[in-house]
Amino acid sequence: MTAGLLVTPGNSGPGSGVWARARRHPSFVVGSVLTALLVAAAALSLFWTPWPPTEINIPHKLQSPSAAHWLGTDALGRDVLSLLLVGAQSSIVVGVIAVGLGAGLGVTLGCLAAAQRANGRGWVDEILMRCADFTFAFPALLSAILLTAIYGPGLLTSIVAIGIFNVPVFARIARGAAVAVWTRDYVTAARAAGLSPWRITRWHVLPNIASPLIVQATISFATAILAEAALSYLGLGTQPPQPSWGRLLNDAQSLMFQAPMLAVWPGAAIMLSVLGLNLMGDGLRDLLDPKLNRQR
Amino acid sequence: MLWFVVKRLAGFVATLAVASVVVFAVLELLPGSAAEVILGETATPEAVAALQAQLGLDQPAPTRYLQWVGGLLQGDTARSISYDTPTSQLLAERLRVTLPLAVMAMLLTVVLALGLGIYAAARHHRLGDVGVMTISQLGIAIPNFWFAILLILLFSVQLQWVSAGGFPGWTADEGGGLWPGLKALLLPALSLALVQAAILARMTRSALLDVMREDHVRTARAKGLSRRQALLRHVLRNALIPVLTMAGLQFANLITGTIVVENVFVLPGVGRLIFQAVSNRDLVVVRDVVMLLAALVVLVNLLVDLLYVVVDPRLRRAAA
């Protein structure tokens, strides 16, 4: 019985109880710290990096880690730490916009499907969900490659491709949760009071389906970082001179015999970011949805 | 049963039909004509017109769509612009690398995931369980192409056991053979399998734990079966449905994963073909490869749907 445990409109705010439990939840704490580090790295790099990230300094190329260059320098003598800090920007930009796009469109479509179904127009729901089923034939990387073939490689193309992939993911979750909310007594009461489906969705459905959507947003953010890194590695995502972790890995691969550590740092940065977001998502799921917590 | 299969097959064909329309339409929406995109901005109008005629672009879109689909179904495909070979021939060559790679990766995934998942479930809340869960959490976060690079660093650069990439071919004539071929695919398959195995192991564990709480398992334990015996005899089969679903969905990730991993290891497979086709703006190849990969994903989902009925006798009765 999902609906019975959904948060009711009166107490949907993050009560003090949630935060007290959050501080004791190990994966939420570790995940939040790692995610905060990612955001801090990107924010810091906006106005400060140890060295100018794009400054080429051939005499200082391929240096090992030292006091001056904590993580060493790359083939062009650029400071690896500075490149990594700036690279966090690409990951965050892609994550935020792609997930925002996917969630915005997906939740709208999901809520529309649920509202139409509850108001006797099941065929709209049916059509929308069959479309969502169908998009599984095109995984994010495949649609990104298709778009790149047409519009050329670039950050925007990869954001759009990853965003499109997220639309059915969010639509499905929003629809599933919203259908349950539409059967609740307080929605029946609101309908009896003459509220339009749009207002019911805005005031009653959305606040009650927020938890699973927040969890999904965290997980999708992690997936977006991985997809952006893969596209940039292939040279189809972020374009030079803007540094990105995927590109740094591509550059490092040709230097594996001279400077193996160059291939370690960017990958570790991706892994820690994704790990942080996934752990935070797991933690949020436990904290926001007591039912799932008990099922484990 | 027959009705169920017919319904699923109809869904499969319908999905493929829609997918083909989408792929075709997306490439139609191109800013400018395909010929201009292929030739680049510096092309003369005469060259564009000539290529348009060669590609059949002077005909109306529905005619070209039907020609394309008809060609795909009969194996009579258009010629690649950069390779000057029919795409069906290119794909057949490249699938000889990609299919064995995908199958190897899937086998590794299932073996690793079931092993780790069953082990973790049997030691629920003990050290082994915590260890498996921690490793799998890390595994999910590792990008497959980075893991591939790390494997090359360890096995090719440090230990020098295998070459850092390339594929020798399956026959002695090509300079390879069955064993050298398999050896070249081992690291790529492993790097594809790691992430998928981590996800599937977690899924297996939680599916097993869910079934273990059911009454029939409690009865089996009460009759004197050990936790491990009950797990293998009564739980595993019941937990297979969600595990199978997940494995089916993962195949899609695996297929797209080959695009990246084949590039890391410079393997002449479909993934590398589509990457090169994008770089060369060879839209004929892009269109056919995207269609092929989408069809593979849909086909595997169909097979998973049909497998459910084999695994679950309840579904078999419902389907009858």
C-alpha cells in the first residue's frame, strides 16, 4: 500500500526528524560530503586554480607530483590539479541541465498521463507510456551519437542527448506515483470541491510524489556525469580548450608508458563524484521513504 | 502460450517499425541536406547535387524510407560513403568482433553477479555481505572506459601479459586464431562486465533476500534445511525474474558500452565503426548501425520477456 505511506500535504517539509536521522545515515553522510566536494571544486575553479588551467608550459611537461604541482603536469606542461578542478564544471553543467531537462519534461508528461487517466482519458496515458517504453531502444550514448552525427560534437549536443534519455525515466516514476495519489481521499475531496485537474496536480499530486523524484534526480545526475565523461573521452562531448575529465583520460591514454598516473586522476575524480551522488541517492531513498527502508 | 508469444512478437515488430521511422526522420531533420553535411561547408553546388543523386536524395522521403527498410530486410543495403562497401557487409565483418565481445561480457556479468549476489545473501549482515556491497557500490561508480585503461595499465604496461589493444582476427589466415582472438577480447569484456556485474549483484542479493522472507522458505528451513540449502533449492529460482529483467535491461548498456570500450582497445567492432562513421560524417553507416544496435536492444528485451514464461510456471499458466 504505497499511498498510505506517502507524505501528506500538511507535513511534507523536511522536519527536524529527517535531519537528525540524516546525520546518522552513513551512506548519506559520505555521499553528501563527496558531492559537496564536487560542487566546491567547480565553484572554486571559477575564480581560483593553483595554476592557469590552459597555460601551456612545455619545459615543465610530464612532471611527477611535487609541492608546486600536487598532481604533476600533463604533456603540454599544464597543471593536472587545475585541469581537474575546472573539469568539474563541465560535469556539473551537463548534470544540472540534462537532469533539469529530463525531470522538467518527464514529470510534466508523467503528471499529465496520470491526470488524464484519472479523468477518464486513459488513452492519453496509454499513448504516453507506450512512447516511454519505446525510447528504451535508444540508450543515452546511442542517441548522443545520432545527434552528434547531425549537429556535430559539442557540449550542447551531449546535454540534449542525455536530457532526452532522462525524459522517459522521470515520466515513468512521476506517472506511477501520481496514479497512486489520484486515488486518495483528499484528491477525491478536492475534485468534489471543484478543483481543476491542473490545480490538483499542482497542490496535491506534486508535493506527494517529490520524494522518489528527488532520489531519481540524484541517480540521474550520476549517470549524466558518466555519460558526459564517455562522450568527452570519445571526443564527442566537451570540446577543447575547455577541460573535461573524459578528455583528460583520452589524452592520458597515449602517454600510459611515460606517465601512467595521468590516467589515474581524472578517472578517480569521476568515480568519486558518481559514488558520492549514488550514495546520497541511496541515503535519500531511505530517509524520504520509510517503506522502501523496511523492505531492504 | 501461443497467444502470448504472438502478442510479444507483434510488439517487437511495432517497436522496430517506430524505431526505424524515428532514425530515418531524425536524419531527415538535418540542417541542410545530408549531402551538404557529408561534403562539408566548402563543397561546390555541383558536387552536392551529384552526391544527392548518388544517395537517391532527389526522391520523396516516403519512397526513400521504404527503399531503406526494404533493403535492410533483404540484406541489400546502401553503400557506405567512406568505405565504398555495402553497409551490410561492413556490419557482418564488425559483428564478428562485437557479438563475441558482448556475449563474453554478458557471461562474465552473470557469473560474477550471481556468485557475488548469492554469497552476499547467504552471509546477510556479515562481513562478506558488507564487503560485496562496498565493492559493488564502487564498481557502479567506475566508468567502464577508465576501468579499461586501468586494466591496460596493469596487464599491458606493468605486467606485459597482453597487448594494449587491437584484434588479431579469428582465423590463422588473418594472423590470429580462436585463442588469440579470445585473449584479445578478455580485457575489453572484463571492463564491460565490471559495472554491470556490480549492479546485477546488488539486484540478485536483494531479490534473494526478499524471497527468503517468504513462508515457503521458512517452512523449508523449519524442516531442517540450512540457509545455503534453502537458498539454492527454493529461493534462487523464485528470485530469477527481477534478476532476468535487470540483465535484459543491462544488455542495452552493454551494447552502448562496446562503443566506448572498443575505442579504448582499438577493436574493429561495430562500436568503433559507428564512432569512425560519425567522425567521417558517413551518415549511411550511422543510420544503419544505430538501427542495428536499437534492434539488438529490442530483440534482447523480447527474449527476456519470453524467458519469463520458461522460468515462471505461474506466468506459463497465465499465458496459456
